[in-house]
Amino acid sequence: MMSLWTRSLAARFICFTLLSLVLSQAIVFFISWDEHGQSMRKAAKGEIFSRCASLARVLEATPQSLQTDILNASNTSSARYWISTNGLKDASAWREEAWERLAQPLPRVSFAGHNVPAEVRPDFTRNTAKSSSATSQWIDLKPEAWPLSRPAKFLYLDDATGMGLAVQLANGAWLNTAFAKPAQDGFWTSKSTLALGLSALSLSIIAVFAARGIARPLRRLAVAAEALGRGQEIVPLPETGPDDIRRTAEAFNRMQARLHRFVDDRTKMLAAIGHDLRTPLTSLRLRTEFVHDEDIREKMLSTITEIQTMTEATLAFAREDATAEMTRTVDLSALVESLCDDLAELGHDISFSNGQKIGYSCRPDALRRACRNLIENAIRYGERARVSVERRADNIEIIVSDDGPGIPDSAREQVFTPFFRMENSRNRETGGVGLGLSIARTIVRHHGGDIVLTNGPKGLHAVISLPAQEGAPPPASRPITAAAAKDVINDLEPAPRGIA
């Protein structure tokens, strides 16, 4: 339940809506229930007054021999009538007698020799709850307070609808009336529960649609932000909806445009630096030809060649960074396996562990280059490479292992620094310029992952960890990349062999 509460906006909307419904119903109940009880008691009092007055008139107009049958015929499941000729009892004794008569079954009625069956099952159970009303004494009713023009006496039997009335007839006897309806159903009846359930269901459906209307653009924003963090090119978010959501989409689109402008400016700068360094390098190479000391000349040419190699690597990195490669879904296992096959055909010692088919949305050429850099490092410094692709619970791992000496713990992060080389790889015949791991990590981080290096019992383990993808936004119809920088780099003419 807590997991649903923390993860689902619709669940929170439903909970808040149902809580509001319950609170509103409780407030309405406490406000109206007392008024409802008073209304029911007032209606019952009017009913008993009217019936008692009518019965008194009928009894006074009929022979005494028929009065017993008339009283029996007038009895109902909630009312009892009887006549007392010995005067009116005190309130407590009269109340006890009233409860006893209400609890008795209805008698059979006989008119002119015909038996009229009456209900013999009592429908009323005495309310034994004590209250202030049940201990009250007789209340004198004035003629103007009820239908007859003679006084009467009234009392309450309980705090519900139970009440009694006594009126003196013309012959001096007292007509007694006891009235008490069965206890009212509580607030939570089947009808009220059904109504509340239907209301809760209706409000829950409305809450779900409202939550989906809010969550859909937020989910779209989250997916777009994740894709942007992976370096994917996405179309701008639709700037529609309520003001808060629309302003959020506008801010995200502005942020995306600024990031692309930043990448454009950086790529242009790298391209310009790589191009402008060619001229002074060419001049230095020409001037070394006039150095007569052969050892000094060779050292200078070696240094110039190293600078030239680093410059060309930087220029190549800028050229590839400016290339707008579209994101598409590929079989990651097949991509890595084909790379291993290509390198194995060149005579390298590479083994690939066949894994399951893993569809992944990425920039395949860039990811292929990152894997190639790691595999070539494993071959160069670890004699051989063992490659595998494995799917985890929340990520995908590309593992490259070798049999080399590994890397000191102090240098695990430093090896990802551009142009950094270990002491045993500073020879350009065996080592590169120090951009391979830096480029590989940059590419992987553009895909939302990372590269981790660990020393195993034998050799180094390089793990490319890529996040599992739950969804992806549609690709941009026109790439928002460093197109201008690409044009600048494509216009660069290759330098003559041996000079640039």
C-alpha cells in the first residue's frame, strides 16, 4: 500500500477524494441526524394526537359493549389503546404498563360473530435505554395544544419515538394511548452504504482521469529529460495544458536549446584549435630540418609527431562529436559480437560469450566505438579479451576482461582523464594518446550509463553499465546538434603526408 502511495499520483488523488467524501458525510450526519430525530418525534406526536382524538370521539359515540372490540381493532404494531376506570396512574407505573402492553401480541378481533385474524407476532421490542425523558412526569396538555377541546396528559416513554397520552372520556374513564415505533435504522443502512459506495466509485473514476491528465505530461517530461541526459535528440515537448505544466515544458525546451548551443560552441572551439595548431606544427617540422645535430633533430621530430597525433585525435573526437547520429533500437548482443568477430579476424585473441537477444535504443556507432576502445585496451595490455553481455534487474552490462597486470587503485579514475597514459604505455608504439578511455566513458555517459574498472584475481574487468529503458520519446525529425561545427570540420583539407 505504501509503495502504491509513493509511486502513484492517481492513488493519492483517490485517497484524498475519498477522505473528503467521508469527512463531508460525517459532518452532514452530525448536523442533520439530530434534526432528523426531532422531525420524526414531532411527526409521531402529531400522529398519536390525531388517532387518540378520533378514537375518543368514536368511543363516546358507541355503546360500551363494543368499546373493547373497537380498542382491539385500533391497536397496531406500534400503538396500544386501553381504558382505565380506576383513575390515572402516576407516570412511572403508567409507563411500565405501557411497555408491557406494547410488548404483548395483538389480540384477535371478533365483530358480529366473525373472527378477524390479527397479527399475533409482536413487532415491537421495548427500548430499555434510560434517559431524562423517560423519568419525566405527566405533562398537562391544554385544549388548544391538541385536537380535542378538553385537556389531556402527555409523557415520553424514551428518547426515541416512544410516548404516551391519556384523555378523560365523558363517562369519567381514561383513554390511554401508548405509541412507540421500532428503533430507527442507523445511518449506515444498505441504501446509504450503496449510495456512498457509488459516490466513492464515481469520484475515484474522476480522480483517476484527473491524475492521468496531470501525470501524462509529467511522465513525458521525465522520459524526455532521461533521453536528453543520454544524449539523444528529441523533439521539443508540446507547450500546452495548464499554466504550471505549460511553463515547465517551456523551461525544459529552453534548457534543451541552451545545452545544444553549449555543445555547438564547444565543438566549434575544438575544431578551431585542432585546425589552427596545424600551421605552427608544420613550421616547427620545417625548422627541424635545419638542425644539424641528428639526435636533437630526431627528438624534436618525435615530440612534434606526438603533438600532431594528439591534435589529430582531438580533431577526430570533435568531428565525431559533431556528427548527428540518430538513436535507433539494435540488438546489443549482436552489435558487440560482430565487433568481436571483426577484431578476431585481424588475429586478436578475443572470445565472446553468447548471450540472449537484448533490444536497446542507442547510437550504435558511438557505442560500438566505446566497446572497441575497451576491447583494444584489453588486447594491448592484457594479451587477450573476454567479452560478455548480461541483462540485470535494472541495467545491462557489457563486461570486458583481460589477463593483464591491472590498474593501481589510485589510478582507476585518473585513466579516464584525457591524454593520461600509464608509465608503461607512454611508448607510442604500444600505447595511444590517452583519449581511448576518456572517449569511451563520454559515449557511455551520454547513454545514461558509466564505465567501472575493477581488478580481478587475474587481470582487469571493465564493465559498461547501461540503464534499462522503460520508454523513449520520439526522435527529432531534424537533429538539434552542432551542425555548424560539422560543416567547419568537413571543410578542413587533409594536410600533406608527413607534415600535418
